[in-house]
Amino acid sequence: MATDTYWQLEHEYYTIATDHDLIVRVIEHEDIERTEGEGIDAKIVKDFVPNKVHEFKVKRSVLANSSEYFQKLLDTNSSFKESQQSRIDLLGDEARSAEIWFKILHGSPSGLTNLDITIKNVWEMLLIAHKYGLDPKLPVAKAWFEAWWIANKKKANGSTFGFGEYRELLFPCHTFEYAPGFAAATKYLAYNTIGHITEQRPNGFHHHHLRLDQGIVQQINAAKGRLKSILHDGLYTPIEKLLESSRCSCKEHTLYAYQKSLTNTEAWPLEKKFSKNSITALHDKLEGFSHTALVPKMCYDCRIDFGHVVHEAVRNTSSYFDGLCLDCMNTSKPKFGDADEDYWKHSRQGVSWDFNCRIRHGQPSWYFSFMGRKQKMMEWVHRPRYRNRSDS
């Protein structure tokens, strides 16, 4: 009998299935850097150094049915040596994430939603899924991620996910198809990011092939840009009115006083302040808006409740975007013929914008969740309107 290569390492044992007929060993390791060559020919290489063995007792048939990779590896008629063995080794995988997958595949993921499963563990799960062809869209996998999200969103100290965590959760929410989480993350980032919105990987996770399609990130940024326009339009409306139609002699004083009051909040001029503030930060600044009229009360053109104007601008912006909708995204992806017809149903008379969607949302979320051909969206935008609905 051949000597086990890893006999001298620490072992940890897990029983995933009591009627197991296969042992899967996940070999924990660390990468040790060393220098090869000398002078200008020197280069840094990494060596795979095993340091612990995790043994999982599983059902061979369950693993074989989970992906094409394991089906071929374990097929008794294949040429792989593993097909005739009762034990196989997986190198370079994270044991905690492998354990979660084995329990999901065996239908027993309960108890795996607590706080010791980190966002990095979730990314490691998706790395394993990509490596071995496991499906994060399995109902049991999606149910597990939803339970994990609910258990982890509200932390022990009472806080919820923050800016960095929402950036790290974009890809997992999209891959596990968790619509409420994806909407929450994209909404939060649209309102709370300064500058360009990007996704983020957890510290220590260096596998750059796992990422969102750039078209999705582009749409989140487009929604953020629209929020700025909504806020600017709301604040600028009285200025435009006074400039274009007022004929009174006190309009200059009114214009100056209003813009001076806006400037005192440090949220105006918006084009300048937007590059250094998030939408939420601008809203917070505008909460401190204070204005004293400097014109006669009998002037009709200048009799504007600027406090109400600012309040409505903030309110309309705050309620504008509900986040991207995974269901609208899925039904609008490029397909043959008119296969994206379900997406366009939402724009018809009497059909709600969130028809058949898992989250409640308005027209902006439907609009920015469009993942199809831009020409078709532009055709819709420029089409005559016969209904009382605003377009983005």
C-alpha cells in the first residue's frame, strides 16, 4: 500500500452523509514565495505547501450528479484514476466553503448561516463553484444564501452592512440570484458612493476572473447620475422660473438670496459639490437649508416657498431609485427574436413596473435594469406616450 503523502499533517474529519461511500480530502495550503535564478533572470515563484487535511465523508452519487466535472471524474468507466478510488483529493480550495457546498449538495445546509461564515467564505464558495461547475442557482443554494444574508445583515452590535460590504456583496447577490439583496446593494451604492461606483473583492481574495459584467456596473453608475439630475432639477426649478418669466424688480435679490442660502449648506453649486459628495451626503447638507426672504411679500413672482422647494427636491431624489431588479435584468438580456417581450410588458398601460418581480420597484429601477440592446431602449424612450407615466 502506497504511503499517504499527507500522513504527517493535521487532519480534521466531517461526516456530511451517514451512508457515505466516498471521502473527499480538501488539502489546506499556504503559498510560499521563493526566488529562482539570479540577477536579471531572477523571478519570484510560489510553492503550494500543504499544512492541513480536511476529510469529508460524502455520497459518491450526490457529488457525481452535482456537476459535469465530478461526473466525469467519478465515472467508473472513465480513465481517471479517481473513478476507481474511494478517496479523492482537492487541492487549493478553502475548507470552510467546501463544507458548505457539500452540505448544500446533500440537502443539509441548516446551521450554516451564522456570523462565522464571512463574505470572503461566500466568495470562496463561488470560486469552488466556478472551478468544479457547481450551480449557485440550485434552489437549495439560493435558499442558503438568502438565509445567510438575513442572519448576517443585522450584526450583533445592531449595525447593518456598510459601504465596503455592499460593494463586496454585489457579485454574490447576482450569482446566487438574490433579488432583495442585489436591489439593496445597488440602491445603497447609488446613493452613498462618492465618484465612480465599482465592485470590490474581500481582502485576501485575489481571483480576478470572478466579477460582474461591466454593463451592470455601468447601469448602477447611470442610475447615480440620474439621481444628481433629479436633485439638480428640483433645486434649479425656481431659478429657471425667475430667469425666464419674472418681470419684477426684486427678482435679482430673490435669486441671490436663494442661491446664497443653498451655498451656505455646502451642497451648491451641485455640479461642483457632486464630485466630492455622495447623494446621501448632499441630502444631509440640504437638511440644514435655512432661508430668509429679502423681497416684498406682495411680489407674486418672488413669493416662493424655497424651504418647500428644497424639501421636495430631496424627497423626490430619495424615493426615486429602488435599486436594480434582477428579474427585469434577466427578462431583458439579449435573446433571439422577441424573447425579451416580458420586459416590455411592464411599460404597457395597466401593467405595474414591478409586474412578476420579486421586489417592489418603480419605473426607474425597471429602466436602469435593462440589459438588452440599447437601440431597443432608445426606441422606447422616443416613442410617443399615451399614459401618465414619467420616463427616466
